[in-house]
Amino acid sequence: MRKSFVMLAVAGALALSTAMTPVAFAAARTDIKVGLVLEPPNLDPTAGAAAAIDEVVYANVFEGLTRFAPDGSIVPALAKTWDISEDGLTYTFHLAEGVKFHDGTTFDAEDVKFSLDRARAEGSTNAQKALFADIASVDVVDPATVKVTLSKPNGNFLFNMAWGDAVIVAPESAADNATKPVGTGPFKFDNWVQGDHIDLVKNPDYWGTPVKLDKATFKFISDPTAAFAAVMAEDVDAFPNFPAPETLEQFKSDPRFTVIVGSTEGETILAMNNAKPPLDNVKVREAIAHAVDRQAVIDGAMFGYGTPIGTHFAPHNPDYVDLTALSNYDPEKAKALLAEAGVKDLTLSLKLPPVEGYARKGGEIIAQQLAAVGIKTETTNLEWAQWLSEVFTNKNFDLTIISHTEPLDINIYGRDDYYFGYKSDAFKKIMADLDNTTDPAKRSELWKAAQTQIAQDYVNVYLFELAKAGVQNAKIHGMWENAPTQATDLTAVYWDE
């Protein structure tokens, strides 16, 4: 009897298991369709400035010595570890071994030397040559070790090596990376249908932790209405930077979707020409800062998506200081400061780039706020080529609105020839001290001092950090919440079973 009971129990358990198998062990999806607003002009991050390039290939196809983690910290990539000399001039990188490029060629220290020398060469087309300006030499110690010697200390060097512009490429394939990218990453380039989509596939020979997706398709949908329709119809599974924020509430109420709102590296500012009277007077700049209601701009131009800032630094950064109180909305104080400065009947040019939300709509709101304290504006809408020529290059402007989206770019305030015309020996001293410091605690103090310096000098009106508002299928996990760099990192993405 006991034997029969056991056999019946086992048989029953097997029958139950078999009946449940289709539900309990259903395979999770291994493909994903991602919506992007812009199509990249090419796929070589070492030879193009467009953010759309990194949105496809950063960490997916190409890897650098270091990389950005989702929280913005710098972590190892192709360099497993590194040593820094006491004088801060020599970085010795110990490389991952057994790594191959997608075409089967071997990765080693020679590829690192080739990539860094190529990026800093006189004829380099790298859009961020400044990242490599302090490199004096790159020497191969052995196949797994490379020594980089700097001409002067640069405490940002490991950060610089995490940029997409600093990924490691191979001499055998570098010339064709614009259309046939060959990297060391967990995904391989598969196909590009111009004007429609790019396909990546899983790299079966990846040296690191394998990805869970077998295929990723990036669909280009620039029209907000079309983007909304594509997500609702589930023609795309995720849209990390969704172009129609006014519709996000509708997605929030639909259980099929998850809405993710984080921050980016996009400091959105009302830039002021500090070199041009009367904006060369700090009281006038402070008056303008107090005349602007940040939250009204966020609500009116960005549908409430954006984090108020009081300096040129991302709020998700551990070293961020909230200095918004220094330039709080206070129109009466703005009027008093203008009176102290002896400024009356002030009319300023406001030149806006072709961004409908923060620039064009934000410009309308700010013009009304400035008018309320007695400052008239003459608004001109420019196309990008005009904006780059008139504002950025020729500095022919009083005010403009722009998002600076490059990571940790507060160092632009140390450039005397930069478009907003700020010159400060005190700020440049802080930047020099940062270059000479590798100690994390001391660097944190210096980052905070830099933020405070430009806030107290009222260089620009710091409006808000551009939001990263995205929508995705509720079964998807592992997408970045914040954007410490301009990337769609799929290396940790997976679907619920």
C-alpha cells in the first residue's frame, strides 16, 4: 500500500507539473524595440558630436577603459584596475584579458595606445579632443598593461576616459566604424535601415557578463504624435526619452506601462552675455535671476518635468549643492537691484534655438516675467546653424536659453572665450586645484566651491535640470532612470517571464 501511495503521489505531482508548465516556465522575451527621437548621423562615437550616436552604441557596442554607471559614478570597463602615481601624472591600466573585437581580432594594450593616440592626433576628428589634451604619451608595458603619462595632473582623467568619445577601437576596423561599428561590447551591430531603424544582436563571444537580450532594435520616431501612437500600439517597447511629456499621465494610468522620470546632465539655463553692458554688472544679472520664476517655466514649458537648479550641476550628482535660494523668485528685489545699478528702460535681445519646449515656450514665459520688472526683450527665433554662428561663436546676443547636456561640464566657466563671457580668476583657481587633486573628499569640496562661485556671481540664470521622462512596457527592467551620459544602456535590461 505504501509503495502504491508513493507512486500515485509522484504521478499526480508530475501531472500537475506538466499542466502548469506553460504558465510557470514560459520563456521571457529576449528582444526589445526602443524608440529614439533622433537618428544618429553615423555610428562612430570617436568621430561625431551627435548625442544620438552614444544613445545607440555606448556600452552596448563600444567600451572604454572606464564607463559611467547608472548613478553617474565611474567604474571599470576594459581596464579592470589602475594605479595612479603620487604626482598624479602616470596612470597604469591593467586590462581585461581574453577580450575580442566583434570581427574576431584580439583586444590588447596596442589597441588602447592606437585609440588614445588617434583621438589626440593633430588631424583627429574626435569631437572632444580636450578630453585627451593632457596626455603626453601612451606606452605599452605588455599586452595587458598600458601606461598613460600626462603633461600635468588631471583629476578628471578617469572621468574623461568614460566618455563615448574615448571608447577603444581597433586599427583593423576604425576607418569603417561610422557605418559598420566594431567594438568589444555585449552587442554587435547587425543592420541599419536608413531613416527607420538600427538592429543590434547579442555578442555570443562577449568577454564579460552576457546580456539577457538576443536582439535590440532602435526605431527613429521624431514626431511626438507618432511616438505616442507607437507606444500605445506596442510597436515599440520602450521610449527612454519620450518626446510628448503632456501624454505621460495617460500612460501612468495604463497598467501595461511604466513611466520613469529621472534627471539628465542637461542644465537648462538663461545664459547671459557677461561681457556686454549692462550685463557685465553683477547687480543686473542678479536682478534678472530674481525676476525669473523657475517653477513657472518648468510647468509652462515642460509640463512640470524638470528639477529646479541654482547652479550648473546635476542634482543626481553626490556633490550637488542646492543653491536655488540665492536666486529665488523675488520680482521686488529684482526691481530694487536694477535701481541700485542705475539701469532704466532696459531692452535686451533674447535669441532662441529651435527647441519648441524649453527654448521657445520657455522664452515666452521668461520674456513676460522680465517685462514685469521693467526689462523689455526683443525675441528672435534661430535655426541651429544661426544660433551656433550668432550666439555661440560670435557672441552677438544678450540672452539665450539652452540646455548644456554634456556630463560634469562646469569647467566651461573657466574658459575666458566661452560664449557667455565669464572671466573669474577665483573660479579658474578652483578648476586648477581640481586638476591637481585625486583625493575624493577634497575633490568633493572643490566641486561644491565651484558651484557656489558661479551661483554667487550670477553668471547665468540656472533654470532646471532637463528631465529624463520615459515610458516602457511594465514587464521591462534594467533601463536607466537618470542619464549620467547620453546613452541607452541595454546591458542590464531584461523582461519578466
